[in-house]
Amino acid sequence: MGKKNKSVLVVGAGIAGIQASLDLAEMGLNVHLVEESPTIGGRMPQLDKTFPTNDCSMCILSPKMSECARHPNITVHTMANIDSIEGDPGNFNCKIIEKAKFVDPDKCVACGLCEEKCPVKIDDEFDMKLRKRKAISRYFLQSIPSEYTIDQEHCLYLTKGVCKICEKVCEANAIKYDDVDKEIELNVGAVIMATGIDAFNPIGFGHFGYKRFKNVVTSLEYERMLSASGPLGGHVVRASDKKEPKSLAFIQCVGSRDDSIDKNYCSSACCMFAIKQSIISKEHIKDMDISIFNMDIRAFGKDFDKYYEKSKSTYDVQYIRSKVSDISELSNGNLRLKYVLENGEIRFKEFEMVVLSIGLEARKNMQDFAAKMDIKLNKYNFCRSDGFAPLQTSREGIYVCGGMNGPKDIPESVVAASGAVANSVKFLEVERQDIKEEGTNEKNVIGDRPRIGTFVCHCGINIAGVVDVKNVAEYAANLPNVEHSEDVMYACSQDFLDLIKDRIKEHDLNRVVVAACTPRTHEPLFRETIAEVGLNPYLFEMANIRDQCSWAHMNEPEKATEKSKDLVEMGVAKARDLSPLKRLPIDIGPGALVIGAGLSGMTAALAVAAAGQKVYIVEQEKKSGGNLRKIFFQPDGKDPQKLLQDTIKKIEEHENIHLFTNTVIDKIIGYVGNFNTSIQNLETKECTNISHGAVIVATGANEHKTKEYQYGKSTRVVTQVEFEQMLLNKDFPHGKFKNVVMIQCVGSREEGRMYCSRVCCTKAIKNGLELKKIRQNVNIFICHRDIRTYGFREQYYTDLRDKGSVFIRYSPENKPKVELLDSTDPDSKLNVSAFDPILDREIIIDADLVVLSTAIDALEENDILAKMLKVPLNADGMFLEAHVKLRPVDFATEGVFVCGLAHGPKDIDESIAQSKAAASRALTFLSKKAILAEGTITEVDISKCSGCAYCVDVCAYSALEIDPEKEVVVVNDALCKGCGACVASCRCGALDLRGFSNRQLHSVFDALELT
Amino acid sequence: MSDWQPKILAILCNWCSYAGADLAGVSRLQYPPNIRVVRIPCSGRVDPLFIMKAFQTGYDGVLVSGCHPGDCHYLSGNYFARRKFAVIKPLMEFIGLEPDRLQFSWVSAGEGERFSEVVTKVTKDIQKIGPITKMVKGV
């Protein structure tokens, strides 16, 4: 191996770039995150809600954004582009151009005064041009960094030399008209690309009248309309008459699955996007009539089908199988849709508004970009990657994730990001990091009388423009235990932070209260500041007198001042009772246990071992390889068996990997960094104990064994897996072999298994194409409910259709029927009858072979393992991740991760990406010698505990246990997250939450003199 | 009575409702200045005693707000909160306190507007009920 490097470059700061940066930074690497726009966040901030949980997109994203911005190992370069990458992996020299922002980020306090006064209005791209922004602005409300930037193209001073209003109103003197572009040179070991995707622009496309008809909008515009922080404040009205639309049509596949515009791929996310928007719309406007015009509904992800079914049953969304051929606008602004049903019948329907579900496409500048970076693109201008190396570009040392190499939804992007990190590790120096010792020179304040310093912030005029700040500071000065009180212009500026440290020394302060903005963004900064002069960081309290006072009561200055005084008094009351808290270190032991030696388990093991960690793989079968042993073909021509043999060889040869086959897990005890597992060989009964720091669950899944469609009664009815074996051996039924019927969704998407098994459509088509190679004249009939060849898989669907195969859509109420011609002879030929909606009648096929695409079943053993690991399963028996969107391979239980089929049905490339992601997430822990537990956790007064164990049931993290000898509860500091649910449930008053203790909170409730 | 301004204690969870209150401010949505906010990690932290303590101090009303059911940052805290809330209102009635002095809501971090609406409504409701006298210390 060549040179390794401590630094790494991430290009693009959408959710994929953010996730990659966080993982790398947690492994102790120096990350440079380069982003073209003025903020990190990418596409997610534009979304209102996310499917299938309807989580608020911004709420789930913003903690990751601030973590990324605050992380000491991450340097964010916004408004920056990568210009060149020279050199070799391990030693790349990269040139970055950082554009002039014209606002000094160190001085700007994001008060927004400049934007208010700026006379130049321009289209707001973030709000899809549905609203205007100013030439000086911040990209969106929660932008990070929050500082403003000037739009060079539109600023009056920068273009015409007049105006300068922003400079005049800026009290922080942050405007810098002479700012220039900067060139930065970086030496890095690897590059992770995550430049994202664009949305299809439907101007002039089809006969949909986008931009001609006022009430036709794109799905992204509609998303902004639905958003509570969007241009309409979440009250959807149509553009023509500002009335709430009572009927809405979604048109799917606008710019997707369309060879005529060179986009013969599926954008993967738009079906779910439309379902989500229809559900949210119905929540806004209850009596809305919604129809979704589609070719297929591709709800192929985990729990997506349940969401789809819910949209029909609970929200009465109508799904119409049809391509809309024309839209005309009526005089009242309504839109008349002309569409053709499957049977050829032409229909018309009027809607008050139309949403075009626009597809995802490669970024506009991809060809130039790829040429500069020396990476290859596919024919749709997405970054090219290989089915067995889905995160790798054509250039070694440069990896790809997110939408850059094909349409993806959020969790897939997050998975790819973590996976790309695992790939890059071989060119990076990942070492076990020491923990930074906390509080070594901390002043002991226990037993000292509280000496509180209060600082009241003007925030320019943001607070002082409404609240009488001086008056508040004077009021605070007279409160008990307040030794010092003053008002300051900008509490968060570097000058003030220095001042606060001086005052602590000067007045011997041992508690600090800052009345300013919100602790959610600024508490960490102030805590770090007081820690610098030896105060425990938890001896700090904030009063939020801006976001929750001056900004919310702008027309009531007196009442706002009175409220500010109260809030400061409550803050002082809490501060008085604060005590120093210690974040206890939890030692993290090295090594990982991987459960399951299928492709996912082995791939994860190799990725963890690549970072120098020991890995133990436990496999209950006699041979490794799992389901991959039964896969012989890939539609792209790659050889799965070669992949399997290569992987097995690497595992066998790796000195740090120990594979235990024919072995089961007996017991797992412990927690993150400190697991202890005993395993037993099924044959020799020999037991082994393993200590390890992390666990990766890769137990796989089974092919469903059906009783439907004469399976087991006829030798001519086989599953797709069995059929693949026939294709390999070219061993088909004897005699005439003319007609093959495939039946999709056998066991999937119906009662008991209300999920899509995801891989079967592509598998059926793949096997169909293989059959056509061997027996060109065989007729293939595929009975399906929707064909779900998402992403670039669409091409194979087209290929098989071009070869004359027939696709027959059936409904679950009217499944195809399979009958033996001679019911006494299992070798007898078969009759398959099915209703064909295109011919509008029943057809009967004389079948020589029937191939069933059976569902993927969760393992029954999952249940036992889940209990051992204290992790949940979903209703279908698959492992349930910590967060379906942003923590797709983590569990809420730290140090335990999941990948492959154990998590849910997925294809080979997706399993590879996910197992690498699980490895990468495990490495974020394993690369540390210790982690710090949270300071604000539960403590027990055992003298009061009756051992009732009510708290044990309440705890969502299994952090509480009853000590069997003492019969009192014990808190595991490593597991407690500090929610306080146990404290509120304790009947004996034995539990308390540090930092939010009963005493502290009661002091706050009691602080004000109200009577 | 119409000029009378109630004092209301708002106990907000850190991850959803407190963030929603911040967003209301950032969006400059205006609401009555009658609430005094206490930030706690999770609505599951709320002990019914907190609410009684607030009435005893002299707050005319109490608002407790957490994440929407299913959205709890701590997985299930708001469900426990909801169960406690179900029993505390009858208790208030039993001791002769108007149950509407105590209100619960679910406000997400993205619902600045909802937060301002909730506060406006709660303030109006409490205004209608009038000043608290029962239970208050020193009265």
C-alpha cells in the first residue's frame, strides 16, 4: 500500500456529503467539506416532510448540520468549487476556489438588517422562485453557516458602484465589498464526491403546459407550497385565484422512464414523493380529491408499500394507470386532463391544480466536471460506478455517494456516504484516538456560595430594538447571588467571549447566565468559553430573550422587557442550583463481531479489518456465502460467483478476520465498546468467548416457500431461485418448451407480508433475458402488479419488452390461476389463466414452465438475536434501524449496526453499499479508545429506591437494571440518554436527572413573584 | 377583566416544541407575551408535581408541549407524558381547579406557526377563566 494521509476531501455538502464528513471526522481524520452554495444541507432543507414517516425534513437534518459545522475535525468551505485533483491516491493535491462572499463571516451576526434594507429583489432559488430574496441574503432561515452573502451579479454597488446601504446599516461592520476569490491548496489521501442531482425542468415538455398554465406546478414547487416555512406558509392555494384547490392531479414520470428524451431510467423517489405529498395535502385540505396518474407505483423501499396502502385506505387517494397525453386550461383556471386507460379508452377529467412529478437527473455541468476530475460518466451523465463496486468512480482514491451516481432517496444516500467512507479508509491514517481529558484544571466550586455573572445581549438591535436591555441587566444585578451583571452588544462575538472570561476571573464567578438567543445553537459555544477558564461547562444557563421574546413580541416593547426580566430571573434561579457535571469516559475495546457470513457480513468484515481492526464472523451454516451462492447471473453481465469466490478468498487470507462457520451465538452481554459474546460450534459443541467493541448484524433472509400456484404439486412450477439454477445448468423441462409464465409478488405486498421484496422484478427480468439468450424462441409472459425496475434497472425492462415478452398486470383480487392439465400427473403441462387489462379480457396460456417470484422472508431466528442485542424488529420481523431516514444502519443501541437482507430486501449493489456503511459506522466507535457519556443523565439515591422497577419498563434504552442482590435500580451511564422519563415515573423520588433535577426545575417554577 | 394579563408557564421539550418556539421567533410570528418558558429534555420528564408547583407559585395556566406522538427524540417519552396528562386533568377537577388551566400540545421543530397559534389560543382560554386563587401560596 502506498502513502496514507490524515486529511480527506468531501465535495458537496448535501446529506450524503454531511454524513461522509461526520463519519470521517469521528474517525479522527481532518475533513475538508467543499460546497458550491452558501450553506450546507443540500436538497433536504427544501423538503417539507419525508416519507414514509412524515418526519419534518428540517427537524431531522438540522442537528446533523450543526454537528457538522461545530466538529473540530471538519473545515467547511462554502461557495467553493473544486478545480483540480492532481497526484495519486494517498497523496492527492487538490485546488479549491472559494468565491468572494463580500460579508466577513467572523463579524456577521446574521441579524438580517442588511437584507431588510437592501433594495434589490431577486428570485429565491431555495423557494423555487415562488418568492423573492434580496441581493444580500442568507440562503434559508436555518442556513449553516448562518452568515449573509452578497449576490455579486445583482448587488447594485458591485455592479454599478452605487447604494452601499447594507454597509451603512450593518452595526457589526461585516460588509466587505473588496472581498476576492481565494485559492486553497489541499493535500488529501482520498476524495469523496457527493455533488448531488438536479431536478428535470419540464418547460415545453409534453403537453403539460408548465409555465403556460398557472395552476400547473412541479413537485418541488408544490413541496415548498406545502412547507410551513415556505412562501405560502403551508396554506396551499393555486396561483390563478389564490383559492384552495379542491382537486389535484399528480402526473408521474415527467422526465423519467422516457427514451425519447434520453432518460430511460426511473428516478426511484418520485412515486413515494407523490404519495407523501398527497397524504400531506389531505391533511391540509380534508375534502381534496387527489388522483395520481402513473405507469407503475414503485413503492419498493422498506415500509413504503404500507404507506402506499394507507394513502388509498385512509386518505382515499386515487391511482389511475395511465399516461396523460394532454392538458388544456379552462377559463376558470381549471385543467382538463386527457388520458388513455390501459384498455385504450380515452377519458377526460377536470382538476383545479396539477403537480408534475419531475424526475431526477445528473447535475447540469457533469461533463465538464468529470473531464476535470478525470472520472467517467454513464450514458445519462451520472457518475459511472460498477454493480459490485457501487461507491467507486473510475479513478482510484475517488469515491462517489448520494445522487451523483444515480437517483437515490435519503437513506440510500446516507448509506452510500458511510459506505464511501469505508472505501476511502485504505488511503487514510485511521488510528485509535485518545480521549481529550475533561476538567483536568477545573476549579472546584462544590460548597462555594453561588457567585453568578449575568450578561444581557443586545444582538445589535435584534433584542435591543424591542427590549430595554440596560434595564434588564440592572434588574439582574439586584437578584440574589448575582455578583456581576452587564449588557453587551454581541454576546457571541470573539471580543465578548474574551470579556466573559475576564469577568469570571475578576469577580470570581462560579455560574454564568447569558440572556441572548437560543441555547439550541449557542449553548455549546458559551460552555466551551467558560471551560477555558476552568469552570465546569455545566455551570452555565441561557435565557432566550431573542427568538422567544424580542422577535415574537416586536410591537410590545414594555411587555417584552418585563418578560425578559422574568426569563433572566428564572435562568438565575436555575443557575443558583447548578452543579458541575462530569462526562464519564466509557472505554471502547477494539474489534467487531459480524453475525452472518453472506455477502453483506463478509463485505462488512473486510471493511472493518481494512482499518486494522480484528473481526470475528459467526455463521450458522457450514459454508459462507449465504444467498449469493444461489445467484449466477447479473443483468449487467457481471459474474456473482466470481464475486463470491473473490470475497471468500479475501476473508480466508486476511490475518485479522476469524471466520467461525457452523457456529451459533449463545449469549451476548455488555454495551458499546465492551461486548462479550460466547459462541458455540454446532458440531464440536466447543464454546469460544469473544470480546469486541461493536456488533454488525448481517443475518440475511430466506426465500419464501409458497403453497400457491401449484408449487410443490407440479414439477413445472419453480421459484426464481430454482429457475436460475435451471438456467445455469441449461436443464429445462423435456419435450416442447415454448411458453414460460412468471408470476410476481408471490407472498409479497399482501396480508401478512405487506412489503415489496424489491429484487424480484429485476430478478424475473434478468432471468427472462438469460433465457432469451439460450432459447431465443421461448415466449415469456410476466404476470405482475407493478414492474418495479427502479433506477437504471429500467433499461433491462425495456430490453425484455423489446424481445417480445408480454407483461400482464393483475390485481390482488384477481390473481392468475395455474392448473395442471392432468391433476394426477405432477409432470403434466399447465394452464395459466389471467385477466389482461390491455386486451380487456381473460387469456389462457398453455405453459411449459411457471416461475414464481416469491417474497423475501425475515429469519425466524431474528427474534432471539434482537432480544440478546436489545434492538427492535419491525412488524415484518426485519431489524428496525434507529431512524429510517438518517440512521439507516444504526440502532438506537450504540455500537450495534445492521446491513444486508437482515434490514430488508435489497439487491447485491445495495447490500455491498450498506455493509460498507455498517463497517464505517462501527469504525466511528472502534477508532476511539474511549467515548464520553453525556453529563445530563439519571442518578439514583439508593436509600430511597424500593426496587419497584417501574423505571426499568419506562426506559427506552435499557439503561436501568435492578441489582439482584441489593434490589435497587442501577443506571448504566453508557446507555442513559438523559430524557428523564424514568425520573418522572419514580414513585419514591429516588431518581433524579442531572442538569434538569427536580430541585433545579422547582427553583425555576418558583422563581417569579406572581402573587 | 379584559385587560387582565395571565401569566402562563410553558414547559417545552428541547427537540421539538422549544425548537418550534425558536422558529416562530425566527419567522417573526407574533404571539402574546404571557408565557414564561422552561426548557426540559423531553415531555416525558414532566412530573405532575411540576404542574401543581406552578399553580402554587401563582401561574394562571400551564402549557406543556412535546414532540408529536411517534416523533419523540427519546423514542417513547411523549407517550409516557400523554398517559400522565390523561390522569392529571380529572385530578384538577377533583380539587376544584379549572382543567383548562392546563393545556397540552404537540408542536414539531418545523411548526413555528403552530406554536404561535397554540400560545395565542392558550392565552385567550386562560384569560376567559380568570386569575388563579385556589392553591396559590400566600393567597
